[in-house]
Amino acid sequence: MNSDNLHNCLFFTSNRLSRVITKLAEDSFQRYGFSPTHAYLMLAVNEKEKVTPTQLAQILHMTPSTITRFVDKLVGKGFLEREVEGKNIFVLPTKKGREAQADIEEAIKDMYKNYVELLGEAQAKSVTQMIHETVEMLEKNETES
């Protein structure tokens, strides 16, 4: 296969980036006992205090079934709890979940520091902004189709 086909392919390059940044994130979050995705879900729940799984799916840009699996795991570990009100199910942080906030924020700082050391701050911010804008454009075009 011609390496230009790989290097000029957004699909291949973005997946390669995802694998590398996922490894950096996992290394940063591992010492606190969280996966990166679980940690960001915890941040969203802690910020909202009481949120539906559907709202979490929208916030984190994930499918509801994925959110359900992650919430199940965090409920099992004692970080989250569910509350039923009529037909609605809400996800809330437990005391343990709220106390984990400081560790999660520290892990995010560690992760940021690690990739800034590798890329430089200007490049890290530029790439992040460019990826964000690209995803927004692709999602916008997807919904309009």
C-alpha cells in the first residue's frame, strides 16, 4: 500500500491520533483508578448534579447504550447512583463520586501537561481547536444530509 494513501487519509490519520492520545490519557488517569471516558462522565454528572442518561449521551457525544454501560460500571464502583422519579431516571454523584472530582481534575492536568510537553502549547491548542472545528463541520453536514 502506498504510504501517501495513509498519510493523506483523514480516517486513518484521525484513528492513529486517537490511539496515541488515548494511550496518553489512559496513562494519566490510570493512577486515579479511572478510564478517561469514565472520568469525563463523572465530570458531567458532578457538574449537573442530577442528569438523565439521554442528557449525558448528548453532552458526551455518545450513544445512550454506551452511557448506560458506563453508568452501570460507575454505580457498581460506588461513584454514581440512579434515582427514579416517575418515568424518568436520573444519574447523581455519590459522596465518593463528588470526592473523586479533585483526582479527575488532577488527571486532566497531567494529561494536558504530557501532550503539551510533546507538542508545545501553541501546537496543542491549535490542533485541538482545528479538530473541534472539523468535527463541528462534519456533524453539521451530516445532520443536513
